[in-house]
Amino acid sequence: MRTWNNTKISNFILMGLGDSAEMQLALSLLFLLIYLTTVLGNLCMIMIIRLDLQLHTPMYFFLTHLSFIDLSYSTVITPKTLQNLLTSNKNISFTGCFSQLYFFVLFAGAEIFLLSAMAYDRYVAICKPLQYPIIMSSRLCWTLLVGSYVAGLLESSVNIICMSRLTFCHSNIIHHFFCDITPMIALSCKDTNDTEMMIFILAGSTLMLSLITIAMSYVSILSTILKMKSTSGKQKAFSTCASHLLGVTVFYGTMIFTYLKPKKSYSLGKDQVASVFYTIVIPMLNPLIYSLRNKEVKNAFFQVMLKRMGSRQLK
């Protein structure tokens, strides 16, 4: 039996989604389909951007890493969820549970700051188009990208340190489909007010800093667009930002609903639906949002496919 900070239990049991075998089978098939679509969609997005030289711009540089992050944190959650749904073994070790939590927070935190970097990129592109190549240099892009990963790393490390100070000595049943902060805190047999406050402040400051950056960028973008005299220019500017704005709204909406609310308003059913949406569904939706509404990506996809078909015919 593992002892960690006087913890008396050796593993956790994930009991999050459905009790009946029929429901678990239906959910497993649905999640498997979503996960396969997520893997295929995000890998295709990365491949298309890498292969098409016209897409080697700051916006698509960030989009490549957004696809990588979506694929990564979906992989942290979904395979284990599928295992729990398809088998009777719902156990997860201490190390496995805290590792899952660590990497989930890391990639989710990195995505939050990456979306802010993408908003700043759109601000420079629309509000300062002549200076865009100079401002959005390769050095700045890499700085923003590395900063996003470092911010996610720091946030996940602080979360794990806070969680590791808790003592788990009663029930080991997590009423959730993955090791998330709120249902794990509920299992602690010591006072959790300080831990909850620290995590709430950290999550709140992260989301608010990112949202302020995005809001300021889009206020400036909207102001610039309204000053444009050309209708076609306005439409092009709006279409450039529409995909990112839609992705931000969906991602932040579910995150705020899940984490930035009073403890008394916690609802297992509602929170599980929101969690399924941002951990499993959104990573599948992002490639669709950024490709179906983007002519450059669609054209690049068809060009790549035509080149591959042409090369096969020559062989």
C-alpha cells in the first residue's frame, strides 16, 4: 500500500460515466469515433500546414501547435476513459492519477495562453498590416509559443504541489471519468480551503489574463474593421477572425462554467457534460472550425491530395 502524505489508500477508482452496460457501450463507441476523428483531424491539420509553403506564416505556426496541444490532452484523457467504459477494471494508480491531472492541466494551460497569442497575431495582422512581418517575427512567434508551454508547465506544477499536500484516507472513488481537481479534492479528509483558494486564484488569474488579452485585441480589431470603407475588406477581416473567435468562445465558455464558480454550485451531472465537451469534443471540433471556415486550408488540402494522386499515377 502506497503512503503519500499520510494517505491510506493505494489507488483511485474512476466511476464517472453511466452505470448500465448499454450506456457504457454506447458512450465507448461514441468516444472512440470522436477520438479517431480528433487524431485524424489534428494530424491532417499539422501535415497540411507543414507541406504547404504558403501556410508557413505566424497564424498557421500557432495553429499547428494548437492541433498538437488538442491531440495531446485528448490523448491524456480519452484512452483511459475508453478502457474504463469497456472493461470492469476502473482502477487508476496514485502515480497514474496525478500524472493524468498534471499533463491535462499543462496542455489546457498552454492552450489558454496560445489562444491569447493567436488573438495578438490577428490584432497585428488587421490593425498594423504594414508592420506585420516585422512585429510577428520568427523570434517573437517562438517566444510566445515557448511562453505558452512554460505557463502551462508552471500552472500544472503548482496544481500538483497543492494537491499532493492533501490527505486521502476515506473513499477512493472519484465520481468523474478522469482525475480532475474538484472531485479529487472532495475525497480529502483534511481541510481543503487553502488548497481550493490557491487553485481558484491560479485558475482565475490565468483565465482572466488571457481573456483580457483576447478582449483588448478584438476591441482594437473591431474598431479598425468599422473604420474600413471597403465592404470586401471588412468581410475579409471578419472571416480571418471568425474561426479563432468561435474556438475561443467554445473553449473558454466550458472552462469558466466548470472551474470559475462557487463550490456550492457544483453539479456532478452538469460538470461531467461540460468536462466531456472540453476534454473530448473540443479537440475534435477545432480542426473543423479552423479548416471548414478557412479557404487557405481547404485549398492547401486539395493541392496536397492532387499532388499525391498525381505522384501515384506517375508511378
